[in-house]
Amino acid sequence: MLQLRRSLLSLLRPKSPFAACPHPPFLALHRALSNATAAAPFAVDEYLVATCGLTRAQALKASKILSHLRSPSKPDAVLAFLSARGLSRADIAAVVAADPRFLCASVEKNLSKRVAELGDLGLSRSQITRLIVICRHSFRCASIHRNVAFWLPVLGSFDKLLQVVKMNNSILTVNPEMASKPNLALLQECGIDVSDLPTFMARVLTRPHKIVREAVTHIDKIGVPRSSRMFYYALMSFAIPNKEKLANKFAILEMYGWSKEDVLEAVRKMPGILTMSDDRLRRNVEFLTRDVELETHYIAQRPVLIKYSLERRLLPRHCLIKVLKEKGLLDAEFGFYYVASLTEKKFCNKFIGPYKEKVPGLATIYASSCMGHA
């Protein structure tokens, strides 16, 4: 019985909290804290702001792409690589903001390899650094060596290459054999030397060849001379948007009573109207025909009117001229094209300066309306 009692008491007696612990209590606590610290997630957004120099808004956007990162080891290696290449903190922030996945690239297997390949092409250290800043995500692509080797002699200089890359990063990734070579041959047929090609046309170089050839055919039918500067703008207008978007532009003009001849006349003189958004094109044409009461043929002959900003140019100037007319202050009749096409300085000198005493607040109201506050 005594033995049984002792056994029961031993079961009921509270055990020491450290009895089963093979290590001192403070060591167990230390390990527990260490494990908790190790389990804490890597704060990507804070890293992007504090270490990479991104703004909060940029970091929020980039962190969604980098949500898989669990430690700063690889990003730290990439930042060290960029810093060693001579990139400033602002440059690094620009690269990371434009291509967050750059932080996940392997320095040894990717980035260093790209540097070595470009160096083999004769690019200097500073040129490679400038290329990293501009081309950003394209720098990680294996195609950059092949494409730089192709475009350098075609464009004639490294500076021209950088200008083109700024406008069209795809020239460093798209296989030149697939589109660029046939497009270059077509441009030569049109009498265009690619070394003299305006940089704003860079996107045409990598468009599918079929689309570029069809664009040239359309431009020839409209009647834009290949030798004119306007041919460049026409090629951009027809080769970049898809057929559906182009059809929408024509439909909008026809909806406001434009004849086919008027549409072609306007496009021939100002191909850029085809690159406007549908909403902006619609609002500008509606304003010119309904509020200013211009004939469609008048607009078609002066299509630059459609390209002007409605809020900052067309509407404020129309309203100001209307006020001056209602007050009987204008001795002559001025066509709206004349009014709209004047430079801001000339417009103010002619239609605000002479009348600001007779119409108090005229200059202030006009300036405010041009800023969209009226």
C-alpha cells in the first residue's frame, strides 16, 4: 500500500519546467527567439525602398512581382554587381522599378556573362553601363549579344543604338532575321536610309514584315510621297495600330459626316490623327464641328486642328475669341485655324494684351482655363 501511495504522489507532484530540458533555460529561450526571427518573412517592399531607392508606390507595384523572394541574398548580389558597374543609386532604382525581376537574375550565370559578351563586341565599360540603364529587362536576355552585333553596324554608332533602344526596347530581343532584315530592305526600297531614320520610327523596325508592307501599300494609295517627311509619320500611323483600331478612326470621322475624300485628305496631310485615341479624336472633331461650327472640308484641309489639345488650346482660345466678339472688341474676322495655330506668346500678345484693361481678369481666366481649372 505504501508503495502505491508513493507512486500516486509522484504522479501528482508538479514537475520542474526545466527537468526535461537538456540545455540551460536561457539557451532554450535564445533558440526559440532565433527560430522566431528566422521564420519572419522577408519584407520585400521595405527592402525595395530602403536598399534599392524605390518610392513607396514603385515598391508596392514591384513587390507583387517579387512576392516569392524569401531572403535578400540574391538581390544583394545583384545590387553589388550594379554598383560595381558604376550605376548610381538613382540608376539602380530606375532599373529595378522598370524590371523588378532584375533582382532575381544570377550574377554569375546571367549578368556577368552578358557583360563579357558585350565586351567581346568592343563595347567599353561605360557603354555597357549606359546600356544596362536604358535596356533594363532586355539586358538579361541571351539575345542581347546577337542583336547588338546586328544593329551597331546598321545604325552606325552606339549613341544611335541607345536612342533607338529608348524608343523600342524590342530591337534587343526580337530576332532580326524574322522582321528587322526584311523591314530594312523594304525601307531601302522606299528610299529611306536607316541611319537617317528618325528615332520615333524605331517601333516600325520590329513590326511583322507583312504589316509594314501592307502599311506602305496603303500609304501609296493615299498618295503620300515616299520622298516626303510625312511618309515617316504615315508609316508609323499605319504600321503600329492594328487594322481594327484604324477602321475605328475612319468610322469616327465618317460618323460626323466626313466624305471618303475628306478623310483621305486629312490623313494625307496629318497621318498622326490615326494614332489618337478614339475618345480624343471623337471629342475634338465634335467640338470643331458643333461648337466652332467648322465645315468638315475646312477641317480636312487643316487636320492639325484635330491634333491640338482640346482642353489646353482649342476650347480656351475659342471661348476667349467669343468673349471679345460679344463685347465688340475685334475689328476684323479671324479664321479659327489662324487663332488656333498661333504660338502661345503670339496669341497672348494679339488677343489678350490689347484688351486686358477693357476686360478685367481676361488674362487670369484664360491662363486658368488653359491649365484646366476653368
